Amino acid sequence: MTTIKPRLWHSIRQPVSEWVRRRGTVEKLAAEYGYTVRILNDGQHWEFRRGVAMIEWWPSTGTTRLNQSFDLSRMHTLDGLRSALKQFA
């Protein structure tokens, strides 16, 4: 019999409330790449700023934009968010 390994929280889609609860983890990740974090609408909209670059993220839909125009791929997990922050750092 094989056991099923539980998936790590950062690799699966989370509700907005979970993102707000783990705000410190997200802020620490953002700081590693030089971003500051601003959370709006009770966690529905997140802004990551670094100099003139701004990444906006809506965790409920996964929508992500760079500088209010360039749509990035949908990101629903912390791993996806980490990739975007790293890409534009």
C-alpha cells in the first residue's frame, strides 16, 4: 500500500482568507526580491512595488499584471507568485 503525501500549502490554490492569514510569509518572500507589499480590499488585491515596477495580483482569480498593462500568466499559488517576483526583480 502506498501512502499519499500531503501537498504543501504553497503549491496549491488557496482562498483569499488563507493568503491574508499568511501575509507575513508573502511579505518576507517579496522582501527577498526587494518588493514592498500593499494589500487592498481585505486581501482581494495585492500590490508588489519595487522602484517603478508594480506587480498587481488578485489571488481569487489569479489575475496578475505588470505596471497596470502587461498581463502575466494566472498565478494561484505561492510558487507562481515567487516566479513572477523573481522574473521581474
